Amino acid sequence: MPLKPNFIERFLIHKGIIPSALLDVGISMFQASAVLTSGDIKLFNHLKNSSLTLKELSSKTECPADALQVLLTCMRNIGYVTKNRDHYTLSKAMQRSFPIDLFPEMVPFFRAVNEKLNNATVGVRTNPPGGIMGWDMVKSGEVGKSYQVAMRFLGSTTVDEVVSNTKMRDVPEKMLDIGGSHGLYCVKFCRKYPEMKATNLDWAIGLENAKHTLAQEKDVAGRINLYEGDFEKDNLPGDQYDFVFLGNIIHGLNEEANQVLFKKIADVTEGNATIAILDQYSNVKGSPFIKGVASLIGWNLFLFSGGRAYDFDVVKKWLENCGFCSVKLTHLKRSPGFSLITAHKK
């Protein structure tokens, strides 16, 4: 939850009287540190089902009360917790939208990214192929598992809106989810289209995430095939699909790699097939907040792997060059900064 200056404070920031650099650099960095530390000590988990005193929280987190008090003061003043007399409670916003149970597992990935961001200047000066981090960072180990948890949470926040906004020309029978990880999109689309079968393509660590999903979604699990592979290095599974989905994929690739991928997709799709691409696009219309979210995610992906948030017009051209038409852009209302491109094969 970002800091929310009042009207007068916003006016002073806009006029340059309050130094915005301090807020943009120092305060944002300190806030991220405080939130990640709260995840490390499972502060939010302990407060999920009950209000606790400082002494009780100190015991549960195994942190000295004096040090914990400093962190709790931050969490209270930036809106994560509230205090009533001697008891701390999660704020209503936290209870509604924060991934309380998953967050401690997501922390290692965010900490690893933060550490690498110290080399961001190198990325701008040298524009290294594959960014300054690279996908190998999340293909295995603790950071890889943490990344998969973060992707599961991200998918859970967008999947329903994506499924409702993806319009097909024909009822689909065969779906390919490229880099599908958790498999939540396969599950929801299979549930919407009872005759459809889906293939979820990802690295081994992503498919382990999908197995967790399918164990819980047994009504559609039998119609979802897990296919291990690398869509950049390998051919796509050989079949004629009438629906292909890419969720937060193209922003992690450079332009050449995306065009190669789109050609592969064209080769394994039949006429009238639908493609849906969930991502962030740099020239989207909307509020400064929406544009800011999209561009900052693009900045992160540029550093991470050499990708970026691409212009809608650029992606539209890639699709048309591969035989897709009727390219449409839809902005998600519940996930600011995220947009959905759909197109159909001629």
C-alpha cells in the first residue's frame, strides 16, 4: 500500500517544494524493506486470525519487542496494520487483497531481484543480451520456487477477468498455454469449455507448480496435459491448436525472440484459432497510475531478461505478420497496468 499524501502534500510535491526524489528513491526502498521483513518473520500470518499485543507478537515472531515495535510503527502508518489500545490487527485492505499465506514464500524471489537491481546502471549502459539477471535465476532452487509462488498469486488475481474477456470465434477444442506455470488459466478455460483439452507448457519447476493446482482441481485435471519444454529453444508441442494463451510471457523476451515465438505459434494453430496475450503495454491509455505500473514492470523485465513492456502497435504487427487479424486490446479493470490482446488466425 503506497503512501497517500493529502491534497496539500500532493500540491507541494507537484510544485517541487517537497523533494519527490526522497519519496521516489529513499522512502520507496525503505517501505519495500519493511514489507519484506514483515514477510520474513510472518508478521501478517500471525495477525491473520486474531489481534495480538506487542508481547504476543514478539513471542510468536521470536523478535525483540523493541525492534519489533519499530517495524509495527511502520506497518501501522503505511496502512498494513491497525492498533486498538494494546492490540494490533491487520487492516481491512490487507485482509481483502494481500497474499498473506503465500507472501513468506514469495520473499526470497523479491529479495533476489532487489539485490540484482544494484546493477541496473550496467544494464542501461551495456544493454546485455538476456538482461542482468536471466531466467536461469528462477529455473531451480529456493528463488525458483519462490518465483513460482509469486506467479501463482499473480495468476489468481487476473484469471477470472482474463477468461471473461477472451472471446472465441468458435468453441475451442485444444488449448496451448505457453509458459503456463501454475495452470490456473488451463483450469478456468477448461471449466468454461467442457469439451476442451489443454496443454500446459513450461519448465520442470513450473509444472511442479501446475501439479499442485491439478491436485486441487480434479474435475478438470484429466483434460490438462503437462508438457515439459523450453518454448524459446524447442519446437512447440506438435498439434493443431485452436486456442493459444500467453500470460506475462512476451514482456520477458526481446523483439527477435517474440517474433520467433509468434511464428512457432502460427505453425501449430489452425485457421480461425484465437490467441490471447496477457501482458503490460507501454502505450496504453489510462491514468498515470496505470501507465506507471505498466512501464515499471517493463523496466524490471528489461533488467531481468532483456524484455520490456512493448507498444500495442508493435505486438499487433507481429501478430499480423504471422497471419492473425482482428487484433483487439482490453484493459483489465481489477488489475491496473495489465491488458489483454486477442486476435484470430485468418
